[in-house]
Amino acid sequence: MRSIEFAIFLHAVPKTTYIAGFDLPLSITQHKDYIKRIQSVTFPERELLLGLLEYDLDNGLCIANATPEQREVTMAKKIEIAVKLSFESIIVICHNFHATYNSWLNYPSLCQIIEDRFCKNVGITSYGLFSENIEFIATPDGHSLAVNTVKNTCEKIDSQTYKVKMISSHYRTENSDVMEPILNAPQHFDEFVIFPHGKKLNMELY
């Protein structure tokens, strides 16, 4: 989410695209005010945004007080709100773990939950995006930002299999905050997209 590749993608989407966040909020203290403001105007995204904000209020969970599994379940339920509004297609942009068909942690991924929830009645295509070397922003203490560089983050084993470095958003060192699973298509993703270099997001794009 903090990569230049992500920002470039957002700049390229059609103007008719609705853009909405479905992750857990940092806080819900202002949600009632947001809802009132949205209710007072008419615009295409209104119903979707109201549904997401109202769900947050009813759910009561924020990033700080939710378990990793609760986060996955909540995001799946919020995506279901969009599915019920019958969009022609929905593109979910998220961390590669959320997008995998098969979790490598001890709780199911977002994509697994969605597949189970919709019983394969909704067509899902999952892409895993990785970079061979990356420069990225992390929050080592949960608050301040730090720029880091990690090399050899995606090594090709064969045409459909890669050894990757999954990096914590609270990254401090490679030894303590990197997991190295071996992933392949179609077990984890339908397709891999590999960039030679992943660059950190910068505000010049905005």
C-alpha cells in the first residue's frame, strides 16, 4: 500500500471507479459525523461508503484492538457489502498475505474467507505482486516512519514457484521481521507479477 506501484495503479484506474477503504479503521470516534455528512449529499459512492462506515460502528473494532484473524474476517464482511451492491467487478488491493488462496499463518487469509463465504459463486482472480529488491517505509515502533532496503526479496525457483520475503510493517531488522515462505501458482495465487525494484511511496505522486 505504500509502494509507487500501488500509487501508479490508482492513477490509472477509470474515472468511473469507486475507491473505498475496507480495512479496520484507526478510530471510529468521528464515524457518526462522517455518516451525517455523507447522508446530506448525493454522489455515486454514497451507498457503499455509508454501508462501510455503519459496519465499523456496529462492529466496534479498530486496528489497535483487533487480532490478526479478526482483521481478516472483518475485511471479508466489508467486501461483502460491496458485493451485495452488484458492482460489475471489484478489485481488492491488499498485502500479499490477504490475497493468498492458502494461508501460511495459523489463521485463514482474507481471500480464503471470501471463497468460503461465497461458496465459489463469485469469481475470484488473485495476483501476488512482489519485487526482487525493495525500498519501503515501515513503522518500527508503531508510530515513527523509517526507510529500509531489503534485497533478494523474491527468488524464482521455477516458472510458477518463488521464495519470497514477507516483511512486517513494523520492520526493524531482516532477521527478526522477515518470513520466507515458498509460494506457487495456483496454490497461493493465480499469477505472480514480479517487479525488478519496488520503490517506496513518495508524496511527489500526489
